[in-house]
Amino acid sequence: MTRSARSFWRSMRETPFVKQHPHLPEQHWGATIPLGMHGDAGSFYKHESLFVFTWDSPLGTGSTKSKRSVVTVLQKTQMAPR
């Protein structure tokens, strides 16, 4: 994983995120695993919908479906008052 992580951060070296990050020194790139977060909603039952929150890493291989891990699933009504 060290080589993959270091390679990822090298490819991102010139982005504002990496250049301006206060706690991402190059010597830690090999041990800093990038994570992605994703949220999406879909219809569930009649007038209700679900919100699914997942995470993955750009270092993973395979299909998106096989790489994503579910964090939580909420009904829309659980997220905000009606």
C-alpha cells in the first residue's frame, strides 16, 4: 500500500488541496491512505426515499460496487423534520 499511496499523492502534488494542506508533508505520503465519501438518495417506498452514505479509496481496484463500503442508510424522514 505504501507505494500506491505515495504514487497517488505524487500525482496530486500540484493540486491546491495538497499544496495548501497544513498536515500532509511528503514524508507521510506512503502511510496516508486517501478516502472518498459518497452520498446518494433513491426512492424506497411510495413517497419515501433512502439516503446511502458510502466510502472507498481511490487506491482500490475493481468495480465501484465492489470497492464501496456502506457507512449508513437513512430514511429521508430521519434526516430532517417534515
